[in-house]
Amino acid sequence: MTKTLLAVDGNSLLHRSFHALAGSQLRTRDGQATWAVKGALSQILGAVDRVAADAVVIGFDDAAGNERKVAHPHYKAHRTEKHADLVTQLSLAVDVFWSAGLHVVIPDGLEADDVLASAASTATAAGWHTVVCTSDRDAFALVTETTSVLRIINGGVEASPVLNPERLRILLGIDPWQYRQYAAMRGDASDNLTGIRGIGEKTGVALLNAFGSVEAAFADIDTNDGARVAEVLGKACVKKLADPDGRAAFWQNVELMTMRTDLDLETDLAAGTGPGLLPLDPQALHDALAKVELHSLQWLAARVLAGAAADAPREAVTRAPAPAREPATVTAAVVDAEDEDDLTLF
């Protein structure tokens, strides 16, 4: 049976949980905010259970630096500093997840998206299936026959769709491999990225269905005066696609939206070795949750992540020693929120 890797967008889940559960103001007895950590962990447990995951990797943005922002200063430049409790809980989540035995990856100068893409690539090479868990639409570009996306929407894990190539085609009208160009044409306001002016979602889908790629539409304009584009999309669209500023924005968006697939995740899925493989050590899991007083999740976490029997007392569970690992760190600076417009399916 093909094994499944659950690749989790840590920033996305923490951000959603921070806002969704802010009313609870859950804190430890010494005042440490934990509601977003609890919400994110609950979603991870639900996702592991739903897809029957055999391993979990959780990606986080590097808050200390971002190569994309350095190369393109306007990228996400409109975002303001996040609430201190969000910054604190992002860092706390990394510590809790790592201590519990989950595989946390924070790539230098990169983002959680790069971890997800690299996880999918690594799993495919090992003969595994990947389920990407995120609320971010950018992950649609990762969908293949061996990679699905569990798109977290309002209603939680159970109400969220699992998108494969066929379902994505029904949802959007394009194939997964076309999604990056579709998004680059449309632009992404949440990332401060303008697209090709006047090319929206409907026109983008029509263009990709007619030409297959944006390059083919550009070529028709450059070599045939846009005769085919005018026929399919109208004369006004020829002018929009010929605009040099629009083309420059498109190609820049493609560059920024392209995820890294070559990160070394320091795990050998084919051999079944490395961090994040399930079941986790139950004692390490118990201690990690107890440290932040998430007692209400102890039983579920033990069952889902450690394979502990529902009626077995903690002391009776057979434990294997957890491997020694260097703790991951997150710089407590400005933490980027995930896409503000990605709280629903579209």
C-alpha cells in the first residue's frame, strides 16, 4: 500500500487559528497565549486522521529573512506588523511541534511553500503520496497524480476538500500545471502582486483552455498580430496581452510564485528513516503538550500520532527513545500572515 506524507503549511494553520479562536484567549496559567497553537495542532490531528498519514512534515517561513523580498522589495510590502500574540505563538508552535517529534522545517531565507513543494517532490521520488494541508491557493500548483491538497476552509478539516487533478479541473476549469500561470496573470493582492491589467479569472481560464499556456498567446500576438487571441478573447485582450508592463508583471509573478522543490528535508522516506515518521514517541508527545497545558488534546494526540490504545494508561504504552535533534528556531520579528483572501475556497 502506498504510504502518505502529510505536508503542513505551519504559517497558514497558525494564522487561521489565531483569528478563528482569538475569542477564547486560551493561555497557560502563567499567561502564555496558546489558542493558535491548540487550533493548529487540532487541525493537524484531524488531517493526519483523515488521510491516514504515515509521516508529517511542517513547514514555516523563515521570519529572519526572505530571498523573494530581497529580490523584489514590493513583495508582501503592504503587510503590517502582526499582533505580538501571533508572533509569540508562531515561535511556540515550532517548539511544541518539534518537541512532540513532528518534523519541523524552516528553510533559510525561504517560505513554508518551498517546504511543501520539496516535500511533495521528495515523497514522489520515494514512491509515497503527499497530501498538502494549507489554506493557501498557491498550493494548487503542486497538485499531481501523486500530490493532493487538503484545502482548509471554514468548517475545519472535515469540511475541507481534498483536491486532486480531476477535482481541481472541475473547480477552476484548468489543469494543475496551468495554475501558476493563471495566478500570475490574475495577480495576488494579498502578496502585493499586480497581474496583467484587465485579465481576470474568467479570461485567464479561457486563455489557458484555448492556448494551453500564456507563452502561446504571447507568441500569437508577436508573430500573428494576435489574430487567434482576438478571435477567442476579443480585440481588447490583444492590447492587454501586448502591454510590456503587463508582461513584465506576469513573468515577475511567475518567478515569485515558483516554489523550490530541491530542499533537503533530512529524511529518507524510501528507507523509512528520519524525523516525522509515525508513530511518534508517546512520552515526548505527552511532555510537549503538558508543557503548554494542552491537556484536552492529550488523548487524541496520543491516539493519532503515537498509536496509543484509547483505553491504555500513559504509563503502559511501550516507548522508544526519541532521536536527539537540534531545536528549530524562529526569529520573533514581523511574521507574515497567510493570504487574507484565502479564508474560503476561492
